[in-house]
Amino acid sequence: MQKMIEVEIWTIIRTEQGNAVLLRPLQSELSVPIFIGISESQAILIGLGGMSFPRPLTHDLLIDLIHRVGLKLIRTEVYDIKDNTFLARLHLNGGGYPPDSPLILDSRPSDAIALALRCKCPIFVAQKVVTIAGVPVDIFINAPGENPAFPSEGKFEERSESSEKNLRRLALQTELEGAVANEEYERAAKLRDALILLDNDTDLGDR
């Protein structure tokens, strides 16, 4: 059986090759960069920020479905890398599945991470993946062209006020785009006002 290592989401960066989420094994100076799209980055950032919305987004809808059928997401894994593609899976129990034989579903790494954040369950990466794709975290600190979504140093719970503001802004922007696409212009106007208030460092209140 392959060794699995628990990881934390160290940061999300923007590079010339696109956005990447960095998974850092606990107590390690290595990180595993996984390149993801813009919408996938936003889904992960919303999960990191613990944002909630009046209407469920895709991952929130899936979690609601999982819970309604009596299942629980207990862990996610990035278990292999083949042809430069990371492979991930979800481990769920309940719903008639015994604890020692969980339901296992294939998943994109970005979806597995976004779901794990919302369910507050651990994320694991196979030792093989760390060996193949792991790089020193120092490479990503103050590297040219990179724009971290929140500071590289420190753990998730130690993000600065500025980092929280960035997460909040991205979450509001995501909901605003969805409201405009659905022609919900009244809600879009309120979200636009909330973004203006946020940029002016004003309390968003109950918006």
C-alpha cells in the first residue's frame, strides 16, 4: 500500500503558465504545484474563505446532495500522477458503506480540494506524487511574475487581514458574475455595492 502524506494548501499563485495551487506536506519544505483554471481557483479560494451564498454554488450543491443521501466526505487524496496529469479521489462513508470499506470516487484534484475545504476534511498526497512533483517552497517566495492569493509565509489560519479581503473580493466577484449571467440584476447591483464597500474598507454588514 502506498504511503499517503497529509498536506495543507500553502498558497495559490498566478504564473505565466496559469494558476497553481500549492499543496505542502505538513512540516515539509516541499510543495506540490497543481495547475488549475480560473474557475477552479475561485472555487478553492471561496472554500478557503469560508464564504456562503444565498444560492448554492456547484460544490455546495454537491455537498448538500452527499449529506442528504447519508454520506460524509472523510478525506480526499491525490494518489498518482500519469502523463503529467494528477489523479485524485474522494473517500466517503455512511449511506450503508462500512467504515472499513468507504465509497471511493474519482475526482479532479481541484474538485477534491474544493470539497475538502468545505467539509473540513484532510487532504492527502501520495509519497510517489511528492517525490515526482515536489519542489522546494523557496522557489515560489517572491518569484518574478507570481501573484499569491494570500501570503506564502505562515499557515492558512495565519493569513493577514489583506489576504482575507482578497478572498472576500474574489468570492463576491464570482457571485456577481453568476448573477449577471442569470440576469438577476437587482442582486448583481447589491453585490456590486458590496464590492465597492469592501474596497473602501467599510463593513459589509448583512449584505
